[in-house]
Amino acid sequence: MKIKIRKSTTKSRRMGGFLRRRRTKAGRNLIARRRRGHK
């Protein structure tokens, strides 16, 4: 069970970071830049 959860957390952690960033103003700009192609 622990191994399975660890494997899925890698992806969920990335998504969690996105959701957390979206709530902040700077995070929204970061995501908008990624959509345009800037890193």
C-alpha cells in the first residue's frame, strides 16, 4: 500500500502545486506564461 501511494503522490504533488499557485496572483501569472510557451 505504501509503495502504491508513493508512486501516485509524485503526480498529485505536482498538480497540488499547480492548484496552490492558481490561488495566488503570482501563481496565475506563472501558469499564464506557461500556456503562452514562456518558461
